[in-house]
Amino acid sequence: MDQAAIRATGLRKSFGDTHAVRGIDLDVPRGEVFGFLGPNGAGKSTVVKIILGLVQAGAGEVTVLGHPAGSLAARRQIGFLPETFRFHQWMHASEFLDFHGRLAGLDRDTRGKRVIEMLELVGLSHRRRDRLATFSKGMHQRIGLAQALLAEPPLVVLDEPTSALDPIGRRDVRDIIRDLRATGTTVFLNSHLLSEVEQVCDQVAIINRGEIVAAGDLRELLAAREVELRLGEGAEAALRAAGLEPVSAQLADGRYILTAAGDEDIARITAHLAGAGVAIYEVQVRSNSLEDLFVDLADATDQ
């Protein structure tokens, strides 16, 4: 069995002279929460539409749970919450979910059970008999999440699932995503709220100008530390001897800035300096956030 829930190889797509996707490779492991990030116009939406079978790739291959993207077999295994939702405003909440349950092929008893469960999950049980036309944008997002999860799909694609929610709603969605991972469901998450992504994702890929500029385990991508040290005499020679060139010019007052791969690297650097007889007066460690990484990569590829 293919261990990738989504696999893209050499994926390309152009719209006239606009190259939206430029030969990307992507592997989304089964059972994990995968964050797909990028600035506006980077190609994210095009990739998502290709995965869903709404847009045909210009070149390359995409499989979803081992099936060609866009095939009936692939579509049957995907739950999707779009960023821009236009639901049936004349339907009651329970009627809307029952309708989607019928589209998914659920029998009557299963639909009845799942509709009740999903309304409770997203906090809309008290509005089950209300028409969607009376719902706020945040409530529409909640009912959209309910329909995406209704048929218990093995792959859920969530496009900006918390954009209309308040902090309590965002926390609820984070808990739902964690519960999905615990049951082995793969979640493909596209969001501009990087702090949300940082809290729930196992792996991420960052796309810019139609190309993947970083991908991998989120913890490893954020492991790099910027270290500012205030050192005594002989510091520069000791750093150069260890192959540790400062990432910026030496600062005033004997200060240097280095990049370390993680805590063990920081310990190695300070041990080397101490062993070389360099006085260490101060060490300040600044950890990367996902926002820092995102901005740095976007700036680098835009230059």
C-alpha cells in the first residue's frame, strides 16, 4: 500500500502565460496533519484544486490514497471544506447534513446518527432546525466542517478552516484536528494563520512562485536557533577555527550572531569557545517561529 495519502510528482500547471505550479513534488504521509503554506498567488489554490480533481494538471502525476487525483475512487475518500463556501441557504442545518450524507452514499440510519454527532461536534446542535440563511459566517464554517467530516473520510482537506472563527472556535477546530489524527485520518490543512498551523501540524510544505521552497517535519524545520553571544578576546579566531562564521558582521561590545541547528549545536559551540579559552559573558538564544521561517523563505525567493 502506498504510504502517501497524497503524492505529487513533477506537477505543473499554467494558465496562459502564468505558470501557477512549476514542477513540484509533494508527499503527504497517511495519518498526519500536513500544513500547506504560501503567500497569496503562490500556487496553493491550484494545487488543492488539482488534488480534488477540480483542475487538471498540465504535467506530472498526482495520486490520492493510491488513486489518480480526480477519479471517482479518489473523490469518494476526501472530505473537503472550501475557503469560500456557498451552501444551500434554504436548508435547515440537519437537512443540509442529511443531504450531504445521501450524496456520500450513507444509509438512512447511519445518516441520522452521523448528523446528530456532527452537529454536536461543531457546536450547532441547538441550531439544527434553523435555516443556513440565518447563520453567521463562523457558523457556516462550522457546518461546512461538519459536512466535510460526515462520512468519516480517510482524507480531509481543510482550506482556511478557522478564518471566520473567534479564538474559542479556533481552539475547538484545533481539538477536532488532533482527534482526527488520533483516529488515523490524514488532514491536509491550508491556512494563513501560522500560529494555528504550528500548533497542530506534523509536517509542512511552503510554496512560493509555484515551487516548494521548504518541506519536512515541522519540528526539524524550526529547530534552527539564532544565537547572540558576548565574548572576550580571541573569539573571532576561535569561531573561524571551528568553521563558525558569524551570519552578520561582528556587533559592538564583542557580540556575535551565529546560527545553530539546535540545542546540542549551541552546547557544542559554547564548549568549543570555553575550550579555546574565550570568555563567554552572555548567551541569548532566539528560536524560530513558523512565521519567521515563512517570511524568510518568501523574502528569499522574491529577490
